[in-house]
Amino acid sequence: MPAPQMQRSVPEVLQDIIGNIEQIIRSEFRLAKTELSEEACKAARPARTLGVGLLIGFYGLGLLLLAIVYGLAIIMSIWLAALIVGAVLAVIASIFIGSGTTKLKQLNPTPDKAIRSMEENVQWAKNQIK
């Protein structure tokens, strides 16, 4: 004799579907959180480069100001040396700042995988309800 098949009611089926959707949504939020933390880790190195560039830029500015002071107070050769050093530091700083900002612009802060997966899950849930 064949085993009797259990018939589930519509509310039970809908309750299971809603429970599954809730679980999927929680998983999607965990995925999005993971993606965002990965992007933050990727941003750390260019941010350090930007910071180094800014620090060298501040030193360059300090030396340029020192050059102005020496230029006003002393003979030409002293301030000219300080001006050259300050200009070189300013060029190096601009290279670091440019490199850091370029790398930061290349980062993708949106959780693409989570968004795609969420869209797929919504479509799946719609198909299950039909």
C-alpha cells in the first residue's frame, strides 16, 4: 500500500516561503557587509599614499615659506637653495597625491554581488508565489 501524501495548506507553504525569503535577505546583508569591508581594505593603501603625499606637501610648503623668509632676510644663495628643495618636495607631493586619488577613484564601493544576488532572489520568490 502506498504511503499517504501529506497535503500542506496554502498558508503553511506561504509561511515557509516567507521564512526562506527572510533567511535569504539576512544572507544578502551579510554578503553586502563583507563586500563593503573588502572595499575598505582596498582603500587603505591608496589612502596611506594620499596621506604621505599630503605630509610631504606640508613639508614642501614649510620649506617654501622658509625660502621666503630667507629671501627677505639673507642673500640670494641661501633662499634659492631652500626654494629649490621646497619645489622638489612639492613636486614629489603632487605625484603622491595624484597617485592616491587615482587609485581611490578606481575603487567600487557598491556591493555589486549582493545587489545582483538580491535581485535574483526577489525574482525567484516571485516565481515561487505564482
